[in-house]
Amino acid sequence: MFKLVFNIVKYCVFAVLFCVTAWYWLTPDPLPLAVSRKEAADAAVKTMLVDIRANRGAAKSAVLLHFDNDPTDYVSNALRKEILSTGILDLKEIPLADRIRAKLHLRIPTYATLEEATNATAQAETDLVIWGQLTSFETTDGDSAVINGQYHLIDAQTMQPLFTGTISTAKQEAAAEAVPETQAVAVVEQTAEPASSAHEATVPLYARILAFVFIAILLPMITFPFFRSTAAKRSNQANAVVLALYAAIGGILAFLMIGGAFATPALTALFFIAFIANVIYDLAMLSFATRLEK
């Protein structure tokens, strides 16, 4: 019975790995944005950042919702990077479901109206909710592009808009003309080489959890002959050494999974849950190998 369950789990794991790999390689990559569209979006993001800084009040944290009608994700992601790199607000993490959709090149669900956005974040534990909507983001006949829309800063306690700003190509052009030439050069240089944020430099937690699960499951399967050779010695000491070795490996992997630090109670609990589950799984594999050698 155990052998049957073992084979089922083994084939299921390999099937999942195959499907994920096939999906990753077979799904088309998003088309690159034209330079003119990137420049228009970057200018709009810079203006939004100035407005957010001026109208955030005493807010320290915020939830940034994916902008509606932003299928390329460029505007939403660029605004998130700018807010994180400047540190004007502490943004909440992107939801796990949205991260998975982004990895699989799937569309991220959005809120079509301000009312939907406020209702969806009514229980958000934050100071502000930032949501926007694009009405146009396209190239024109020449080498230029237009971007238009609006965005809102919403008080997370009262769910009332604190500030409503407009995204307009004409607005960005007027602002650019008002900036002195020396300052304009500095802005262009900052846009060309944006600072990397801590969010970009770290691997998402869900990816680390998946990596831990795959390694923890596959390692005993791949090295199962080693389990059998140890079980053939019929030595409790040898079995204990092997179990301790695999437990140590699992502990290291679990520690790396939580980011190499017991930063929060949730991550600490996650470490112990993963470590104990890994030890139980290794013990089951070793017991199965021992029964095969009897």
C-alpha cells in the first residue's frame, strides 16, 4: 500500500513539474513596449509620485492596486518601483494570487470603478489605498505616445477619496517645459537608471515555499537507494545518523525559505511547520526502505 502511495506521489510531482515547465516555455512573452510609450508612462509616473508625496498627509503605509486597463502592467509596476525606491510609503506586498498570475503571464484582475476598489479593500490594514484607471495608452502616428487616465488616494479608514489626480500627456509636457534644463537632465538620468528596490532584490515567499516543497519531496526520492543501503545494515545507529543528516538539510532549506531570519512570528511558525513536516516525510521514507529490506 505504501509503495502504491509512493509511486502516485512521485508521478504526481513529476507531472506538476512538467506542466509548470511546459507552461513557462510555451506561453508567449508579452510584447515589448515602444520607447515612446515607456517615456510617456515614465513621465506620468513621475508626476503621480509628486502628487502622492504632496497629498499623502500623515500616511505611512499603502496598498497599491493594479491600475484598470493596464494590460501591459507597465504603469502599475513602474509606480510601485518608484514608491518603494523613494520610500515615501510602505507598500503592502502584492497578493500571492497576482504574483502567480504574473509568473504565468496571465491577466491580473482589476477593479473597473472606484466603488469596486474601495469595497474590495474595506478591511485593508493600511493608511492609504492607491487605485487608478487608464483611458488611453497608445502610440500616435509619429514617434510619440499618449497616456490618459486618473488615479485616487483613498483613506483606508473612511474609504473616502483624499485626492484625485489626472494622468494626461499634455500635463506631462507642460510640466517638462516648466523644468529648467539642468533639472530636466537629472530627471532623464534618473528615469534611465531607476534605483532597484528591496522588493525586486528578494525572491517572493511563495517561490521559496514551492522550491522547498519540491526539493524536500524529490531529494529522498532521488537518493532512495541510499536509504535502502542504510536500512540493509539493520543498524539503529546508522538509521539515526541518516535521519539526522536529512533533518539538518531540511532545516537549512527551511531557514533559507523564510529568508535566513526569524523576522516575524509567522515566518518562525512557517519554519517549524516545514521542518517538522520534512522530518516526518524523511522518517516515512526511511521506514519504507527498512520494510523493503526485511
